[in-house]
Amino acid sequence: MPAKRSTPRSGGSPKSSAKPKPRKSPARPAATKKRSRNTAPPRRRLGALVWKLGLVFGLLGLLGVIYLDAVITHHFEGKRWSIPAKVYARPLELYDGMPLTEAQLAFELSLLNYRHVFDTPLSGTFSTATGGYEIVSRGFDFWEGAEPSQRVRFRLRGGRVTGLDSGSQGAAIVRLEPPLIGGIYPAHNEDRVLVKLDQVPQQLLQALLAVEDRDFFEHFGLSFKGIARAFYTNITAGEVRQGGSTLTQQLVKNFYLSSERSLTRKGVEAVMAVLLDFHYEKTEILEAYLNEVYLGQAGKRAIHGVGLGSLYYFGVPLRELTTEQIALLVGVIKGPSWYDPRRNPERALERRNQVLQIMLQQGVLDQRAYDQVINKPLGVIKKPLYEDARYPAFLELMKRQLRKDYRDEDLRSEGLRIFTTLDPWAQESLEQAAQQQIRNLQSGYGKSLQDLEVAGLFTSSNTGEVVAVVGGKAVRYEGFNRALDAYRPIGSLAKPAVYLAALEGGAHLGTLLQDEPLQHVLPNGSVWSPKNFEKESHGEVPMVVALAQSYNQATARLALSVGIDKVVDVMARLGLQDKPLPRVPALSLGAVSLSPYEVTRMYQTIATEGFATPLRTIRSVLTAEGEPLQRYEFEVEQRFNAADIYMLTYAMQETVRSGTGKSTQKWLSPDLQLAGKTGTSDEQRDSWFAGFSGNYLGVVWMGIDSNQPTPLTGASGALPVWANTMASLPQVPLQAAQPENVEWVWVDPARQARTSAHCDNALYLPLRSDTVPEDKVSCNAGGRVLNWFKRLIR
Amino acid sequence: MLSMKAWCVMLLVLWVSACAVQPVDTEISDQDLIDSESSLLTGVPAADNLLQQGESARQRGEYGAAVNHLERGIRMAPRSPALYLALAKTRLAMGEYGSAAQMAQRTVSLLPAAPRGAEQTAKAEAWIVIAQSREKQGDTAGAANARANAQAVW
């Protein structure tokens, strides 16, 4: 009996929980043979009629065979399968000095399903027996060619890799294979990983033939011996236990025919099987079978072929399968739903042992080998590694970038391999930080925050590679992606653009601003009069303080004096060049709705010292054969003078050191000199934090989809998510190179003059050379600024 | 046409006597820039390894491979001007002048205001890449400006 997709092929009574389609009883022959209606025709006429009819049927039959032959060769020689594009995370690269913690390494190894062993490790395993780590990588085809499996030893000391030894000369670098994180599937949702016959373990082939088709290499596509054996077995057992179909017939059925069960179809199948066998080598047919065979269902996705089957059930490539895993994989073919080892483990175990027994009887295993494995557990990984819904928010962003360059059809069928920038450790860290903060806030504030949502993006701050994306608190949910599609007022996250415009225009960080109430009449006659968050005014404050403390009145006045067009221009150059921005004064305080992705683009330009750096999710694309197809290269474009960004960054570092972002110090050392900015929109509907270290940039938003007010500020909502994520990543302190035209000077803000270091009211600030005050004054007590500063800093 | 070695020797002599000899010749051909090797290292041995592989690939004319090695290096040492400069020279070799100039500009931004030793060489080379790229794009004034900046490094 031929294999049937998603239903048991034969044997047992198929009543699995997966609701297999009810078996149709074999239909009666579609047409009964015509009999002659003439009761007593003359012999001669009858003979002629029979001869003619025979000729007609013979000719029709011949035409039918020719047609089937064409169908077979056409399909078998063309592109046999639509292979979904495979998407990979970035590979983990190990080298001396690499920042890596025990926790991250354990996570990365489990993600790739490396087994912990206690003797000498083989490919895909690791040992910690020597005190350090010994890992044997699996090898992988990268952009620049195949990287073979490597044995590597190293230790982790002080959060870094040390003493890395891979037996090679010079500074060793060992790459583990990149984790597979998803695919782009064809409409029929068949997924497979193609394998060549020589990649398939001998034992798997032997087991398959022993169980499914013993005479495969002898028969001509059909096996009368097989049918007889199945018939005998089924008769003696009193139930259908064995099918008599050859592998060739099973392949024909899955490949060319519907799952309809009728004698006609059986006949067509038999003819086609013979034709297939006639045209092609046995090895070709076997290889096609191994890639075609249906092995399970992962949601909408149908798991086809032993290559993917191995990853799906055991998390390892085919060549690493153990005997009992091979037996299970072969056993599952009979009924992937009925024998699903995750849902029906007992049934699957029984079936596996049945296969092991057949392997023993057929001489695939000797008694000793059989005894060694028969009591082993199933060895199936709990959750398939290969989950397409694991990082939906990142994949969505990646697909949008990919669709600019590739046709959907090619993505779904050409078996492209897409290498992305996703860093699974950063992703998990962001997810956990986001979910933890949601739980904390909900338990603190109760029902009012029931619908609180979160979104965030993290990048490598120097290259713009996106390492993590979260689109909502349900991180596995493939729906509304807030990181890309939630446009929300950005509040004070707009302020750096105002200060940058002012710095470009010749102001410096010591320039005094008036933090006093203001009434600005707009062209339409209405009055704009923003207030500070705490409803207090602070008098004269230096720019650096006004930004660090996020004063609205001071910033609004600054924006008006700089001119809103300048602010718009700066925002555009920061990365919003294709976004229509409202040319209104309120823009300076964040009256513009942006997605976290757009905010990341802006802050990315600040983090890369004024060089706009496109956010990338893809590094390269290879064809199914491993041929390089396209690289997405690292590009930069200078948009700002390095000096202006250097000064702005200093003010943002001050924000984290002493301003609205100082609670980050609960999680992160001040030595990291992080730069950041909090953002809170009107009535606290949105809570934002954006900031960067020497190697990571992150933007986090929190709020409610229906735009309800919350009790949260940027510091109490989004900031802890950002800080917790940063804290679990290996950090490099932020130390920008000081541009040529920047000088550090002691400034007396009240008198707008240089002063001496020992003066009470002196601020040590980076100033662009052409803005350094000419006057130099000696210490001078008094002034509101000083008093203000004494309150603030001392 | 001087050979690469001769150029290296000449540059070396120039740098040794940097303070004494003025002005310095900044008329280095594209080919010599492409064939040159960084004396500035990244501080991460593995990234140095990739820097060296990237430069060899560039000298062999395998630009795709060169970019690949150098970008890998940048992931390990993301603020190393040596890698950005090597990338800028590769873009120059590929005839991508806009990109070469930008990458060289980024190199300059990562180097200290008053560079010493190998950093000094790197900074001058970065300005020369900018000058050369601007020339190819028809920006004569910008090129002269960049060349003056290269000169001013010494």
C-alpha cells in the first residue's frame, strides 16, 4: 500500500489525535468492461470486432503510456521541488579575546543542539572534561567557501575567550555553523532540506530498504515478491500490516498523483513506476524518494525529506544520527501523524523497536548492536530547533529588506540561503528583558497596564547590523510588529536633533538657555506654551544640563531661536530623509509619530559619529548550490561634522551620568560611559529610551496600542528593558575619538568665558574650536547657574 | 613606475624623517595604495588575521573576498581604523569612489587628532584615498583639499 501524506500508510487502526483523513475504502473499478451485446454474431464479424477493439484499446493504451512517460520525464528532469529559502542567524565566531560568558556559550550550543559528552567529542558535540571547553564544530558552507569541521579548545576567563587552540597556525578563528531561524515557504507549505545520496548514512539506507522495499535494487518498479509477502503477512495477521508498494511506487504516488485511492490510480501508478524504473538509475530514484518522503507536520509547514526530518526531530544533520534515531525516522514514514514521537511517544517507541527488529532480522544490525540500542530513549528534541515562528519580528524586517531585491516566487522556491545579522543571544536577552518588565509593571500597577505593549530594536552600534527585534510582548506572535509599524509620538527623543542643530549653528554645550515659561503664537493664532514635566522652571541653564535633564521650556526656546527648519533638516539627515516631518515648533519636543525602527535609524547616525549607516538585517545570499549571489555591504555616509556629534554625544552621556537616564546605573557600570535619552509623550502615553555603548545601540518603546495614558515615564518604562538587555550583552565602553577641531575647556557659563579648573562654577566641556570663548576669567562666586549646579551635582 | 617595495621603502624613509622633510609627496598612485599593506594593527589578533587576509585578497584582485574578510574583522574590532582603511582601499580598487571616500572619511574619524607612527601613516593614506576618489568623481577642489589634509598629517 502506498504512503499517504499525513495519514498512516498501513497497519494499526489510524485514530490518531491528529484526525487523519478517514480511509476511503478502495473504490470499485470505475468502469466495468464492456461486453458484446450481440448474442449470436457470425464468427467472422465477431473476430473482426475483437481485433478492432483490441487495436483501439491497444493504441489508446500506448498513447496513455507515452503520455505518462512524458509526464514522468518532464517532472523528474525539471526542477523537482520548490525549495523554501532558508534563513540563518549570524554564526558564532570564537577567537582569543572574544567577549563570551558561560551563559551565552551554553545558550549558543543548545541552540545548535551540540551534545555534551564526557569522552572525546565528535562533530556536533562538546566536552568540559579538561576544565575548559572542547568543541568540535560541524563545518558549514559560508560565503567564501566551505569551512570544515574543526576541533577547538579554549577557556573562558573574565568573560573572554582565552587560549583558543584549533591546531592551526596564527590567530585562530573558529566559526560554529549559523543557527537556522526560519524559512520562506511556498504556497503548499512543503519544507525540505535537500540531501545527496552520498550524504545519507548507509545505515539509514539499509534500514529504509529493509522496512519499505527489500527488493528495491532487483525489481523493475513493481515487486510481486513484495506484494505476495504483504498479502501473506496481512492474511496471517488478519489485518493490514504491510504494504506491497515499492519505494518507486510510493515516489510516483507522492510525486505525480493525487492521494485518491482507486484501482485506476493504482494501475496508472504501477505503469508510471515501471516507466520511472526504466528511465532512471535506482540511485536517482532512491535519492528522490529520500527528499520527497513526508515525515511530519509543524503547524502549517509540512516536513519533507530525511534531511529536514533529521533536523526537525533530532536537531542534528543526517550524518550525526544514531542507530535508534535512524530506526525512528524510518519508522515514522509509515504514519508521521500516528507515530509522531512528540505527541505519541509510546506508539513511536513501539514502532521504532519494530524497525530495529526488522533491521536485526535483515542483518542490518547484529545482535550486539541491537542490544545496545533497543532500550534507548527516543532521543527526540523537545521542541524542533527549526521553528519558523521563533523570531517573527526580526524575520519580518528581514523579509521587507529582501523583497526589494528578490521576487517572492524566487524566495519561496529557489532554495536560497540567507545569512542574516540576527544575534540570537541579543534577541533572547531583549525578549526576556521586555517580558520581565511587562510582568513587573503589571504586578505593580495592576489592571491599568493590562494591555501594556513593548517593542525594541538593537543594533551593532558601529555597523548598523540589526541584532535583535521585538515587536510586542508576545514575542513569538507573527502579527502586528510594533517595532516597524507602530508610529508613536517620540517625546523627548526628538531633543538631540534640536541641540545638534544649535551646535551646528555655533552654540556650545555651555551656552545658557532660559528655562522659563513661554507663549509662542502660531501662524493660526493658537498659542504654544509647553511646560516642563515636573511643572517647575529652572532659570538659566547651560545646554548640556537642559538636555541631560530634558527641560521642555529650555528646549522649546532653543528650537525657536535655531529655527524649526533647521531642526527638520537635522532630523532628515539623521535618517528621516524620506519622512514628511511637521514643520511646527512642537516637533522639537517630539510631536512626530515614528516607529521604533525609524528612531533607531536616527540614533544610529549619532552612534556612528555622524555617519549615516543603513540598518542591515542581511549579510549575504547564496544559491541552493552555495554559489554567492549577493552581498549586502557595509556602507557609511557622513552627514554631520564629527565635532558636533562628539559634543552631542557628551551631553547624552551626561544624561546617563546625572540626568534623566541615571537609573541605568542600577544595571550598568558608569565606566561604560553610555549615552542615552529618555522620551515621554503627552499624558505619558509613550515611554521611550534610546541609547548606545561602544558596541550596541538600542531603542525601546512601551505603551498601549489604544493610546491610553500610562503612569510610565521613559525612565520607569522603557529604560529598564534597555538597561537589562544591555547588561546581558558583552559591552565595550563608549570612547569616541576626539575630533581635531574639538577642545576640552573649563567654561564659566554665567559669564560665557573660559575659566580655571579649580573654580566652583567651572564646567569642563568639549567645545568646537571656533566656539571657544575668547575671554578668560578668574573664579567668581555667585550666579544662579552656580547655585543650581551646587544643587544638582554636589 | 616604482615597484611596490620601492614605494614602501620610500614611504618608510619619509616617515622616519617625517618632521624634517617637508613637503611630503602625497602623489601615490591608486595601484600603490591598493598594493600597500597596513602597518596599523587592530589590537585583536583574530581581526589582524582577517585584515591581512583581506589585504592579500585585494592585492590578488579578489575584491569580494577582501570585503568579506574585512567586514568580518570589523565585527571583531568595530572601531579599528586599520580595517576601515583597508575597506576604503578595496572600494577604490573596485572603482566605487563615492563609497571609498566615505569609508576613508570614517577612517579619519576613528583616528586621533594627533596621530603617531602607524596611525599617522593610516591617516595620511585615508586622506589620499579621499583625494584620489574625489579626483575620479571630478571634484578637483575637494581633492586638493584632501591632499592638503594628507600633507598636514606630517
